[in-house]
Amino acid sequence: MPLTSFQESVARLLSTNRTEDSHLAGGAALHLAPSSKRYSNDLDYFHDSVERVATAFADDRALLEKHGYSVHVDLNQPGYIRASVSQASDTTSIEWAHDSAWRFLPPIKNDIVGYQLHPMDLATNKLLALAGRDEARDFLDILMIDREILPLGALCWAAVGKDPGFSPRSLLELLKRRGKYQPEDFKRLRLSEQVDLEDLKAQWLDAIALAERFIDAQDPTEIGCLYYDHAREEFVAPPPKDSAARSTVVPHFGRPGGVLPAIRS
């Protein structure tokens, strides 16, 4: 998995302090997948309140220092703390941040890092990040998500549930402006293998085209949801709303704290 050995040792130690309201998120959680090509620069822990950020940081700092790690606070403000954690010649950055408790699903338990944000919420968060900033790392992440977690069209459809200021179409129009990167943009990233810019562009254009068709085929009254297929027991990009193959698919809307898919009897 693309955590460095040092990041993994830190995350394993801090896993004992993780709870549903203090969980790993961001790039580190997304790149726990063994097929990921990108290493995260830091560990991001999200919390459901400003006050929880402060208590989680205090508990984590005490645990780290007890086990011989040095913790240097780089920034400390209400709802956000960033620190450099080091031991011997190794170091990594850790962020403790307040994030909205609105999500599609509850955080899940991971054997390595403790509680982490659900992959569906990691995916929609990353999509909104790419819409708001033009970063090569986010672009690579979305291509991985489109390939392995949920296609781009279904991501756009769901992400507006987290940010109702967008429509799926307006999100997609913003994303069309992404994907124009130079080789040096990727050289600044820590990657497990080199990328092929022509291949990335082809993947991106295909994903955009499929996303347009997906958005046009969906029921506009269901904007802002994920789709769960009870037969396959997974989240999917479903066929058009009038397709017979859609009989096992139901919309899944988020709420504060997240909710598990309803089980059909």
C-alpha cells in the first residue's frame, strides 16, 4: 500500500485513538488501496467538531511522545492543527481538522489505521477537491477512483449531495477544464511508477464522455445520491432510469453521520 513504512508505523500507533468522529481521511485513506500509484504526503484526521480536533490532537500527541516520536506543531488554530512528526531521520506531516459530519456512509474500521472515512465519501470529497483546485495529484486520484471505486458520472451525481451549490452538469463542466498537465507536474509527486501523459489524457476524455451520458440518463429528482445495487451488494453507476436492469438498484442519500444502505427483505 502506498503509505511509507514510517507513515504506516505512525498510523498503526494512532489507530488505537481513532473513533467514528476522529477518523483517517484524505489522500492517505484513499491510497490504502494496494493498486494505488501515489504516496500521500501526510496523514489527515477528520473530526465532527472543532472541540474534537483539540481533544484528538492532545491524545495523539501524548501517545506519539510516549513512544519516542517528536511532535512539532506547525499551525494551531480552532478546528485545524498541523504538526510534523519525526523519529530518527524519518518525518511526516499530520493534520487534525474539522470536517462536516454530513456524509453518505459511516466511517469504517480498518485493521491498520483504525477508523477511516468510507471510500464513497473519500471519492466524492476528492471530486469536489479537483473541481476547486487544479492539482495533478487530485487528477491522478480521480482517474484511480473512476477506474476502481465509482465512475466519474456517478461521482458527479453524488457529489452535489455534499455541495448543493453545484449540479452534476456544472461540476462536470468544471472538470472538463482539468487534465492539462506537464511532465514536471507529476515529477513533484511521490509515485510508485511513472505515468504516461498520453494514456492519462485518453482515460480522462473517455471518463468525461461516459459521465456526460450517465448524467443525461438519470432521474433529475434523485440528484445528490449514490446508487446501491442490492443484487451485487455494492455501489454502482446504474443503467438508465427506464432500464429493466435497474430493478435491484436504489438511491442512497447521505445525512449527518452517514447511513448504511437499507437491507431489502
